[in-house]
Amino acid sequence: MKFMMLMIPSVYQNGKEIKEDFAPSADDVAKMMKFNEELTKAGALIELDGLQPPSKGARITYAGGKPVVTDGPFAETREQLGGYYLIDADDLDDAVSIAARVPPVKWGTVEIRPVVELPDVAEN
């Protein structure tokens, strides 16, 4: 099964916006690289990436069926995503055990959600 691990660092929680030049420590980066390599060797890592701060993004809502664009940051959101992992795990318990090994979990939150696998749709 595919699972999305949503990374919510504490620097993004409670509506905080990080500075443009924010960077994790070299020690934290080394720990994450080691974790990423372990997932790759185990065949569990499908994809991962970090995300730019919310101020660099936009949201599209559909009021009355028409798209309305709001530029970031998004003051009404209390937690912001900092990155994601797409992993392959046997089940939710397996995904939880993988997420529990993420190094920055001590300074943030990892949310795990199963991916809805849609059937392939042939083009007509």
C-alpha cells in the first residue's frame, strides 16, 4: 500500500512563517539523508521532497463554482507542510513504524495517510 507521510515541522506550527534563509542544521540534514538511504535500500521510498514556505504558494478555492486564488501565507492555517514522503508499506502499522524512525519527529509532527489508488482510466 502507498502512504503519504506529511511532514509538519514545529517551525510551521501555530501559523508561524519561517524566514527565507531558514535551513536545518548540518546534523539534522545528515540524519535525514541516512534515514532516506535506509528507506531506499529497504525498497519503501517511492518519492520525497521538501516544500518552500507557504508565502511562496497559493490556494485555489471554488466559491460558487469559480476559482478564487489566494496568495500565501495562509493566516487561517495553524499547521503548514514542510515536505512529504510517499512510501510503500504493508499496512498502517508498518507505515507508523517507518514514520516513528523519521529523525525530526522530535521537533515536529508526521501525519500518515493512505493513498487512494484510483483505477487506470484509458483515454478514448
